Amino acid sequence: MTGVKVEITVNGRSTTDEVEPRLLLAHYLRENVGLKATNIGCDTTSCGACTVLLDGESVKSCTVLAVQADQLAVTTMEGLAGESGDSLDHPVTAAFRQEHGLQCGFCTPGMVMAVAGLIAENPDLDERAVREGLEGNLCRCTGYHNIVRAALVAAGKDPDAAQAAEAESDAARTAPGFSAGSSEGAGA
Amino acid sequence: MSIMGTRVVRVEDPVFLTRGATYTDDLTDERLTGALHLTLVRSPIAHATITSIDVSAAREAPGVVAVLTGEDIDLPAPLLFPGANKAMVRPWLATERVRFVGEPVAAVLTEGRYQGPDAAELVEVDYEPLPAVVDVHASATDEVLLFPDAGTNTAAVYNKEDPDPDFFADCEVVVTRDIVNQRVAAASLETRAASAVWGDDGRCTLFCSNQNAQGARDEVAGWLGVDASQIHVVLPDVGGGFGAKIGADPEFGLVAWLARHTGRPVRWSESRSENMTGMVQGRDQRQTITIGGSRDGRVKAYRLDVVADAGAYPRLGVFLPVFTRMMAPGTYDIEKVDSRARVVVTNTTSTAAYRGAGRPEATAAIERAMDLFAAEIGMDPAEVRKINVVPPEKFPFTTKGGAEYDSGEYAKAIDLALEASDYAGLRAEQKARRERGDAKLLGIGVSSYVEITGGGAFAENASIEVHPDGSALIWTGTSPHGQGHATAWAMLASDQLGIPVEKITVRHGDTDQVPEGGGTMGSRSLQTGGVAVHKASLELIDLAKQRAADILEASVEDLEVDTANAAIVVRGAPGSPTVTFAQLAEREELKVKTVWDGKKPTFPFGSHVAVVEVDTETGKVTVERIWAVDDAGPVLNPLLCEGQRHGGIAQGIAQALLEEVVYDPDGQPLTATFADYGFPSAAELPSFDLVPMETPTPINPLGFKGIGEAGTIGSTPAVQSAVIDALAHLGIRHIDMPTTPLRVWEAIQNAVKEDG
Ligand code: FES
Ligand code: FES
């Protein structure tokens, strides 16, 4: 098979390989680089389990080809764990733990990166902004309640106050009927 | 201070939040080096005769090691549900007939992951379509048989007695209605996966994503015709199950067989699109509810008729109406209750457990019936419920469904929910909006529920060993996949022994390390496995005291545990010699194994109030708030308990509003991807208001009941009821789930038309 050479910086380290042009970035990270935190939960760009940062912006790595990430920098959840690889000092992962923002953990690496991307974009979040900002990331376990809290905490907000404000607000919700299939936040 | 009841953050999380959990597809176990990748060719047609399968082109494709069809497999086709009609077996790979879209017909083994789907496309299968049976009532006529050898499409009948025509004779008011508890997908975020490798010792190591290692081992061994000791099942981290990962999937058996057949390790991990037709689905009952009583609000008689869909090959779904019938009367003390159920096969994916498994169907039915009855007599639905619930003094209470409710305060739960939600205030707001003629109306739904947890296996084992370094190991037969047993079981042991949670490791899901176990399902774990850990801790203390008595030169009765130091000390003798568990472990292995058998299930209960806003111009429903009282006895760790409730409530709301697995009349699934299935995101859900209430069960010493499914069971009827309630003034009495904008809008149009 004819390979294409790619050079991708992953979590600050340069990686390189000859890849099939159709190889997904998600598979490149998992199989070629051996970083298995990034998960694959669907085949329609719907679930966000594969979310990573590509040059600082959150993308769904199942929708980006490895060749499209050539010469770019990718951050996965492993990249938030410091040099030792086991640090929970990053505000997003710390908040997920404190707020019990994960159960089975499958959505977690993508969810954590989506939250990191969201805060990088706009740290002044309220509950609604978090909920809409995470629309492309599905979780089956938590009902999102504690994920939303974790995102608020990571953004330096008081989650109790934010949830109370949202509960009181009578503002009409603007979210569409359901979000499956949304490719918001996806690259490529 | 006791650690019980405190918000201990999970010990699982540091790994999950740094390098990530290790699911079956993540394994880098060296035994799997050089594994072949399995890709299954699946039927695109729901019901057909296979006229030919040509694999020759696929065999020539790059990376292909083997392409097999059913002819190549020398194992008898398995009966996936032991009680089912013996003719309803599922072939490993279909050779003569396919019975649902997604049924495997050929297996492709390749060196590389991407080569599998390429080669699978080259497998040529010719199908001669047969009429598809999709509707359960059509199936029940037996006009088209799925299994001609069975002579019937009926997989089970529960209660064959004809209904008594005078059952409602003494009722002033009788209401009846056909309702649908629609099929939904468990949609665990991790799909199904399995890897198998046979060792030189003739044993198979099977890694798989499942809720019960020991059960999966026994099933796979049975299918392969080998002794259970020859199969070593290892569950890596599991990315959600929700009931759909109870029991081995036939694909697991195929993976193990293929590994033996080829002499190489084999890996399989399905895509989401495969999962949405390949993994078992839940619910799917057509129900007829009939309720009768008097105008003062007293319900006298209730009947539930169920036709349930087993899907193409009978699995656990055949059994679940037993739970539905048992829980039919719900929280109510009803003089006469009657129910029957028929389960039929159709050309759809098999059904099995999904969060609640048979009980949500019962609750949704009785709660709809209560609402219809309340509307008919013009009484507030919360009031009708309170009149009819089992009063506290009647416990333990044996229901007309045959269940023995252990403990409950049903009216109190309703009151707590009404109070928390300011029910009267909500009704006032609802009225004001109607009077103003607002386009956005408020709907309020109240549910009262009781469910059965730990309803299957009442016993569970636990072992504890303390090590000389002061750490401890717990082995459990439960099988967490997100529930947090590593934290919870450590808390239970720590509470008794004083060993810090961080120094306790919990092992599970490995049949060599834990040969027996009932796994995690039916909200059984805490009240069985958790109580077993508590019991093991007490037995470990007894053992430690016996050994310490000699060392401390005191009698056993005078010894107690000093939890501050994880040591055995002499009671009331400060400063006298002590010995720690670690020191005892240094002298001699300090380990106990025990079994806790509660002998009975428990019955958690609660009440939810849901408030929705219905846009009458578009039919769109928004859940504004939900207040949930979920009483499962004392709470071990509020963080974990709330997490279970949140997840359950979300799934329950999703069934009420959004989710439905849909097949067209030809049996084609229309919801086979996440782009088509109504899986809710954070944007469609509110935060949840949880109201505490704790009524212990007498069944176990810690008073624990199960919490895993409660949220789902309580929220679905509350939300459905709220949607209908918003439109009650238009004369609307019922809208089937999911109450999608289209359905709501149509109901409004029809009501307005009838009115005009
Ligand atoms: S794997 Fe689902 S969006 Fe990428
Ligand atoms: S924690 Fe299981 S899918 Fe989110």
C-alpha cells in the first residue's frame, strides 16, 4: 500500500509515520501513536468520544484524516496529565473528578477535550452555554448533570449558583429537538 | 467519624482522567499480538431465504486470511434463551434464512483492521425476500412463520386464563386505552467487543465487554461444548451496559471458536451502525390498560394486557414481562389486579434488558392508568395517587402481582416531591398561561413508583485479604461498568477495618480470580455484593481477634477494632498493647471469603414531578425541571448515588420525549446510526433536582436497596404525563411515547378540530 508521510505533534511530542491516505486521525492516535484514551463511539460524527484539540480547537478526530493533521499539533486527554502522565492538576480533569463528571469513562476523554476547547473559546460560561457548547458530545451514563458542573467549575464558576440561575430562568430554550448527527465542532 | 454516607471521590478516576480507561478494543495484552481482525457480513434484509453465498472474491482481497460461512462452523446453533421454543435457535452465521437486518452471514478475518470492511464488501449473498413480520399483532396471527419448525411465532404466554368479563362489574367508572411502550436502544457509548486467544494449555482467554464475567464464561463454554474451566473470561473496563451487556452475545462464541479454528488470536469490535442492529434492544410492549373505581377516587380493579416483541431470536426479552406483571399494581393497594402477556418473535433485533427491564413498562402503564382515571373523575392526579397508595402500616405488603414489598412510605414520597416543586404554585402558573392564551403552555406530571431490585440472584460473594504493608484487596462477584464499586466497596471495608480507601484495591470481572459471581445488573450490586463486603469485613475482624487474643493476652470478647489505626485493641484499656491488621498479616495470611444471601429482593420507590413547556405552535416539548424523590434506603456515597439517579433520569426523559427504535414495514431499521437515533445531548436536558429520602429495608443489615434503575422508572411516566397534562384542557388524554413535536402537534390539531 502506498503510504503518505505525516508529521504530527501529539501532546508536545513530534510523531511521524507512513499512513494510508484514508487513515482517520482517531486511528492514527490510537494505533500508530499508541494513545488509547481517545475513543470511537460512532460512525456518523455524532458522539464526540473522539474529540481532541487540533491546533487548540476541538475537533472530532474520527472526521479528520491523519494526512489533514500533517504539520499540526494535536492534544489528547493524555496531554493534560503532565510530564508524569498521571497528574490531575489540569483544571478540567480535576473538576471532572471533584464533580463526579464521569461514570463508565467512555465519553470522558472526548468530553474533557470538548470542555477544554469550550473554555479556551469563551471562559465566561453559564449553564446554558455549557449545555449548548457540549451538544456534539454524547454521554449515556451521567445525564450530563455533573459534566455541566465540572465544566462550570473548570471555568471558575460556582456550579450551584449557575444551576440555580438556569433553573429560575424562564427563557425559552433554543436547542433543536435533538442533536444527534450534529457535526458542530468537527473539523475537516 | 464514619466514612459511610460521605462524598468520597472515586478511586477509579485518576486513571480514567489521565491515560483513560482500558476497554476491550484498547487492549495491548501481548497474548493478542498478531491477532486477526474479525469483520462480519450482516444481512441487509429483514426476512429472506439465502439462495447463495459467494466468498471467492473476498478470499482474494488484500490481507484476508479466511472467509467463513455457516457451513464451515461445526457447532450446534445456540438457543439464546433457555426457556424458548427449541426450534428458535440462532445460527452462528445464517445459511438458509435471515430473520433480521444485521444478522451475521459471513465472517471475514484479516491481518489489518481496515482490510476487513473492504473484503466484506466483496462477499456476494443472494437473498430471496420473504414477507417481513414487524408488527407484534401480525406476528401473533402466525400467518407468516419465522421458524416454520416451531409452528408458531409465540415465544411465551404468561397467564393463559381467559379474562373475567365481570372483572370491572362493581366499578362506577372504567377507562381503557391501548398504549405503546416503544422499543429503545441501550446505546452504551462503548459498542460490543471481544477478543479471544487459546493458550498451549488448551484454555481460551476471552476478553469482552460485559456485565457478568462468570455468566458469559458459562454461556460461551456451553456453546463451544467445553468445560467452563477451559474458558477464562476477563472483563477490561466496560463502557456502559444498561442491561444490554448481560449474557454473552453469540458473537463472543464466534470469536472464541474462530480463534480456536485458526490457531490465532482474534479481535472483534463492532461499529456503531452494527451495534444499532446487532446489540439487543429494550422495552417494546403494546399494552392495553383498563382501570376501574369509584368517583371518590378509589381504584378497585386494574388489568394489564401485554404483547411483547422478542425480536427475531428469543433472548432475555422473553422473560421480562414476568417482571412487568409482578410490578403491575405499582405503589397502589388495589383489590383486584389481573394481567397477561404474550411474547412473539418478529423480524427485528432481539430484545433483552434495558435499564429497568420490565419494570419501567409496568410503571408507565399503571401511571398512565392513574392519570386517565383521575381525568375521568375530574380529580387532581396527585390526589388520586395518594388515595390509592399502600399505606405504611401495611408493610411488608404482598401485592396482587405476587411481590412482597419490604418497606415503603409512598404517600410521603409524593408529598416530598409536591412540596419541593411547589406543586400548587405550578398549577397556578399553568392556569395563568392557559387564561392568557399563551402559545407556550406548562404541563405538570406526577409519578409514583416502586420497583424490584436484586430481583435475580440474591446471593453474592466477597473476599478480603489484608497485606503486611497495610493494604487490602477485595474480590467481588459484581461487575461495575461505571457504578464505582472500587470506591464503594473500599468504603464498606474501610468503615469496619479502618484501612484507608486509597489502600484498598477491588478486583472483579476475571473468572480465574473470582470464579463465582452474579455480575452487575438489576440494581443488585450494593445490596448483594456490597453487603457481602461488609460481612467479609466483619468476618475478617473475627479472625483477626482470634489471632490477636493470643498476642495481646486477652480474651476475644474484650477486643475491639481501633479504626483510627486499623488495629485490634483491648477495650477500655488505653495504652495497652495493640496489634494492627498489617502485623497480623505478616505472621499468617489474613484473608476471608464469604457469601451474603439476602434471600429476597428489595423494593425501592419514589415520586417524580416533571414540568414541561409545550410550544403549541410547533409541538416542541422542553423539560424545564424535574424533582426526583428516589428512596433506596441509606446512601453509602451520595456522589455515586446521585450519579446513578442523574443518568437514570436522563434515560427516562429520553424515552418519554425522544428515543425510539423504528423499523419500516419491511423490517428496515430507520434508526441505525447515532445520526438517526434520538439520543439526547446536554442541550435537551435540564439539571435535575434531587430530593433526599431514606427508608431502609429489613432484608439486609445495612438497609440498602438498589438505585441503578430508579431514576429511569420514575422519570418516564412523570415526563409523559406532563406533556399530556399541558394539553389536558383541549381534551387530550394520551399521546404515545416518544412525545415528539410531530405527535404533539398532531394531537393538538386533532383536538382543535374535534372541538370546532
Ligand atoms: S467517534 Fe463519534 S464523533 Fe467521532
Ligand atoms: S461516562 Fe459513560 S458515556 Fe459518559
